[in-house]
Amino acid sequence: MGRDDKKIVFFAAGVLLMMAVLPAGLLLGPLQLGEGEATRLAAVLTFIGVLVTASVSLIGLMVNRQTEHRLQTEQAEQSRQLRLDAAMRAGQLIAPNGGASSDPAALASGLLALTKLDNAGLAVTLLVDLWSDENPRVAKETAVLIIDAALRSPSSNAQLIAAELLCRHATRLNPCQSLHWPSAVEGCWIPDLSPRAKLLLVEALVNMTLAGPPDESALRAVAVRLYGIWREDSDDRVRGCIGKLIDSLIGRLNDLGYKDFMQGTQRVMLSELQEAARSRSNNPDGYLDRLSTRFADDLRDWAQRCEGLPTKPGCLATAH
């Protein structure tokens, strides 16, 4: 029973006590008076009726609150049990009985089902073994969807595992394919990530870009993605390092002559990229400063080789 319910019970008990004591005191006295007995008796009876009505209402409210609380508890327990059962069935899709190996469709269904059941942490943990370099059992697109769900989850551990996996497999992803990069950081950012998870995601973005095709589409994509980090992270040291990376792209972006850049749902103007580039600064951590400088130099060399438009299927969509 909650504190509010206890207050209601004590109040109702006090009212009932008043109903038992007051009428006796009022009736034993007034009925000896003689004149005006009927009037005073009617007033006392009216007062008693009001008390009875109020007490019944309070007791009814208390009973209703208790019933609602019990129903909410039962519903929460039923929901938890249903989610547990569904998670177990999803697990059976991933690892069926009898030692048989699951087909890719069953694996994808099981992992995605876990993310919908608020078990993104379990899904991304299972993904560690299922998305291996030697024997990948899930498609890249499925893996990125699981990683995206884990990055959006409130679990810092799940976010870290997701960032680590993305960084580990970044060179196998195509920066021009929207399904090869989590939408949670597609031109936007998650500023509440742990510092380690942030560094892993930035490294994944740079490595994916450097391993991808050196064309205008990839250049536009990395510029917008880096700007999303710069715009939404409040840490000046993070913004300074990202500004250094953006600055390494500005020369080539100016050469292309474009004034606006789009990636996913984000649109960034060249003037905004130039503003971010001007914020470049050295990291007080000398080790991280040397790493960010190396990445910036690699991006600058890569950007100078970027030319031409993509010709593969879906190239028109890379403009948005």
C-alpha cells in the first residue's frame, strides 16, 4: 500500500470515528431540550448523511486505487513474461535445438526481434560472433540495423559494443550505401555516448571513408556526417578534433563548387562546414592529438583524389 493510500485509510477511519461519536454527543444533548428539537435533529441527520456519503466516496476511491495498482502490477508482469517468452523464441531462431545451424533469414529475424523487444544489448552481443571476418553469418545491412538499435538503447555497455563492432568492420562497409551506416549517427549524433564509444565511431567513419570509393558522393557523405558530430557535441575538445577533420576536406569541397551538401535527411551549407573548420584545435591529450592529425592528413590525401560521380545502382539517391 502506498503512502497516499495510507493517508486515505487514516482519513476514512477518522471520518468513521466522527460519525460514531458526534451523533451520540449531538443527539443525547439536543433531544433533552424541548423547543427546536425537530429542527436540530434534522440538522444532525443531514450532517450525518454528508459524513456517510463522504466516507463511502473515500473508501470507494481507496478500493479503486488498490484495484488499479494491482491491475497495473499484473499487466506489467504479464508484459514482462510475454517479452521473455518472445525473446526465448527469438533465441531459438538464432540457435535452434539439435545443433543445426540457422539460415541467414532466421538469424536476421531473431536478432531484429530482440531489438524490438528492448533487448538490443543481447542482440549486439550475439552479433559479435555472428558477424565475424572469417565466417560472417549475417548480412552487413542486418548487422548495421542491430548496431543502430544498440546505439539508440539506454545501455552504455550495448552502445560501446556496437561502436566497437562498427569500428572493427568499417573497412568492409560502403560510405555511399545508406544501409551501411547507422541512422542514429547519419548526419546527427548521440552526445551522451561515452568518450570511448565516440572515438570508436569517429574512427569507424574515417576508416570506412578511406577504404571506400574516392568520388564526390563519398566526400559529401563524410563531410555531412562529421558536421553532425561537430554541431551536436558540446565538448569543445571533441568539436576541435572534428573541426580538424573537416578542415582537411575544405580545400577539395571548395574546388567542387557546391554550396550545399545532403546526406540522409541532413542538409549542410558550405559556409557551415567552413565555420566548423575554423574551430579546429589541438587536443590537450597529446596521443589523441597525434591520432586526429594523422586521420586528418589521410582524409586530405583521400579528398584530393575524389572526383567523378558514382555510377553504381542507387547513385541518384546519394544526392539526398
